[in-house]
Amino acid sequence: MKYRSSLIAVPTLALLATLAGCAFPGGSQTLPKPTSTIADAALAKVAGQVLSKGPNGETASPASTAELTPAEVDKVKALKAKAAIVMHTGGDDWSQAQIAGLRSEFAKLGIEVVATTDANFDPKTQVNNLQTVMAKKPNIIVSLPTDPVATASAYRAAAAGGAKLVFMDNVPAGFKAGTDYVSCVSADNYGNGVISAHLLAKALDGKGKIGVIYHDADFFVTKQRYDGFRTTIQQDYPGIQIVESKGVSGPDFATQAQNSASAIMISHPDLDGIWGVWDVPSEGILAAARAAGRLGLRIATEDLGKIVAINMAKNTMIVGLGAQVPFDQGVTEALLGAGSLIGKTAPPYVALPALAVTHENVLQAWQQVYHQAPPADLKDSFNAK
């Protein structure tokens, strides 16, 4: 989850002003370069690996298992199939990159996208969306369930209606791969948590007190991130103490995280850093730190959203993150769905490795994550550092 994770409420205008530093003269502070190399070996060791297991404990298969031969592509094109994209939320960078990857690959396969929906993270809305798109008779539905229990019956009805189901990140309760759905595609979310832990530890030179803002919901991939981060800090960095953890449940994740981060900083005035479960809660953490004048706070997170990317480009409070590659995930989902139409067997769980992003590689990472050049304000922020 993007989750991005990917589970986003649009920040308020007041929060955006705070994030931009408008309300606080001197609202940014360049961070010193860490002197310790304590995390470098650990980061090198996990680079390119997938550490996550699937929703039912499956070992991850690589994205290459979804590839189709030229002959298979021709078979798919001859079907003149239709697809629907049923999102949990659609207004964030991660979701838009997923949709872009799906649309790009479906077009290459001759598959028409007949609907793209946004549930705004509401299960009832997503159930209604599924019922609506089924009237268009899609052969494939690619979707991220907002709630694994509340949406399960609607997905079963869609499958019974003839749609092949490919899931992003989360799988409805009681569903079995190969029987109820084609496959589940995800980032290495546990690995994203591990990478962000190492990056925060590096920025803190392996010592200090930190807070944690996690996703307080029954959401598989954000639980993986939290577990990966917490386990890595506790096992690998005895000099770092997690002094307080607070959950956010949405839908206004940024504001909730801002309030939670403010409370943590008040309770722990000697706090050195905070971890946010993805970039939108971390935008709230940024706002809280600026409001408190805590411009030297180190923040680590997941998902390369634009605001945290700009902050990293300026070498200010965001010290690093683990990024997904949502465009590539979308391509993989489209290929798996297409393959299922011609009888190709899919692995139950496919995951793409996490990408470590810091100030030094943020521009290259943007290109890799979104398959497009970094926006002008991001490039300008890096060049103006």
C-alpha cells in the first residue's frame, strides 16, 4: 500500500501550507551527513531481494513469471477482451502509477479498459463499484480490496460472473489462488520496512529515540511494513529505542499523523526520529515537526510521493524511504490477467523488490518508479540544495 501504500486522503490547504514551510520562516534545515556506515552493509545485503511472504504465506515469485511469448500475446489480442480497474483509492501517486502501468500494458495486449473506479477507501463504495463494472462484462478485474472481509462476497459474485480476478497487495478473506483468483501482485512491503529501518538507523548513526506512526487497520501490506521496520530496529540496532507508537486509521491520514506526531514529540522532547508507514502520514509528520520547530528530526518512510521526494531532494527531514515500483506492478498484473484468459497458470504471489531511496538517488529513483522524468519542481529542489 502505497500503499503507496497508498491509502490517501488529500491534505488540507492549511497542512499543505505547513508542508511547504510557508507558515514558518526558515522552515527547512539541511541535515548533516551521517558519519557511521553501520547500515550500509545491511542495505547492500537486501538490495534486489524480496523478503515478503504472500497473504497466505506464499513464497514470492518474480515478475518475470508473468511474461508472455509473442505467440501468447497474439492469442490474447485475438480475444478482444475487456478489463476493469477497481481501485481502493485513486488520487495518489502510487495508484495513478499502477493505473498507468495497467493501461499501458493492456493497450499493448489489445485489451480494452472499460472502467476505472475509485472507492476512496470505503468498502461499501467498492462493493457498489464492482457491481457497476460487472454490467460492462469485463473479462479481467484488477483490484485492491479496501477490506478483505467486507468486500469478499462482491468479488465472489464478480468471479461467478466470469471475470478473472487479479489483486494488488491484499486478497479477500477465504480466497484461494488458482481457484478464486488468478494471482496477487505486490511490492516487497516487509522489505520496504526493513530498508526504511536501515536508512533511519544510518541517519541516526545507530543511536537515539524514535517514534512510530503505523496503519491501524486490518491491511496485510501495511502490517508487513510495520513488522519489517520494528523487527529490524529491535534486532539490529540496540542503540535505538522505540519510545512510542501510534496508529492512524484514516481517511485523513496526514492530519491524523500530524496530531499523533505532535503528541509523541510533546511526550518525548528528546526524540530523534519518527517512522511513518507511508508517505502521506509522513507528510503529517513533516508538518508536526515544522510546527514544533523540530527541523532536525529524522523521518523515514515508504513510497516515493512527490512531497517527500522534494523534501529528500532538499536534504531536509526525510532521510530515506523504501519505494515500490507501482508502474511495473501494474504491468505485471495486466500480464497475469491476460495469461489467465488463454489458460496460462499463474504463481499465487508475485512481488517486486523494494528500492532504497535517499537524497543521493531521488531523481533516478523517480524515473524508475514512475517511468517518467522527475517533475520540474523536484529537479529544481535537488539542484537548489
